Amino acid sequence: MIIDTFILQIRANAPLFAGRVAGAAEFNAGLKNYNTSLALPAAYVVPLGQEADENIGLGGDLLQIVHKYVGIIVELDAQTDRRGQAPAMQLDLIEEQLNASVLNMILRDHCPRMSKGVYTRTARWLELDRARSFYQFEYGLDWQLGSQDGVQVQSIPLAAIEVDIFKAPVQPGDTPPAVIRVPTGDPPYPPATDGPWPNG
């Protein structure tokens, strides 16, 4: 869904591509067959993997920041200039329109705990042949994982809380003159211990 959101954003906010934005499958097919169903220039949104920081949760809790990376590969027409100079002249405008499409975007529907908006990482030239030039812009998304995202450990249900009441001074072994039992679950409640004050 992250890739789909990127594609929709670029189609809506990068007029240079006139809606010619697709995903990794279309990009791969175009490379293998040396053709594309999209006129140029075109853009392809591809996943680039993810990394996660160490778990910093305490006491068995889960607390991690996940970094997911997305690439936007731009395919430009190099037939009129096999040196690639003419397509390269468009890169500043392309970067400006891609940034206007996705930079600082927050995807609440797919990453409900994003710690910040989409940010830019790097950009690189990929390939130049007699007909096409490829350039990749890379963006990152961070969000927080918590214990609610993992396996939910089943705890023993708490049926009641028992409080022993003493009048000072209290010595080890004293019997409480009163006990308050606060039920926290469904009856039957556990009986009062009525035991001595614990040692230590």
C-alpha cells in the first residue's frame, strides 16, 4: 500500500510524467523486453528494503524504529542525445516535482505511528544506453513498533486485590485485625489469606 500511495501522489503532483507512473513489475518488464508500455519520461516506484534499530523496550516490551526505503526510478529518452546530457538537464525539475509529491508525507493509514514524514535519502544515476537514461531518487519512511504490534503474551487474570490493615507498631508475625478485599474479576472471589505478616 505504501508503493500504491507513492504512485498516486506522483501521478497527481508531478505533471512532467503526465500520469506515466507505475511499479516494479512494469519497470522489470520494460528492462527485459527493451520496451515499455509508457511513453517517456516515465517513473517507476520500487521497494528498496528496510532496516530496524535495536529493540530499546524495557522488561520484555517491544520498542523499535523501522526504516523503510522507497526508490523512484525515472526513465528518460536519450535517443536524441546518446551522451545523456539532454535527459540530465531535466533532473532538477524532476526532483522538484517528486519532492512536491512525496516529501514530508505521512501515511497514517499504512504506518499509523510514523515518527516523522517521508524524507529524502539520496539519488543516483543507474544506467545509460543508446535509447534510455535511468536515474533513481530514494526516500525513507520511519515508524515505531510497540508491544501491541507483536505476539500478545497471555497474563494470569487478576481476580482480586487484598489489603491487610494493621495498627502501628507492627511486628513480623502479627495477624492483621482487618482485611480489605477488592474484587477485580467475576465471582467467586478468592478467599482472604488471613495469614500472618510475612517475614522480610
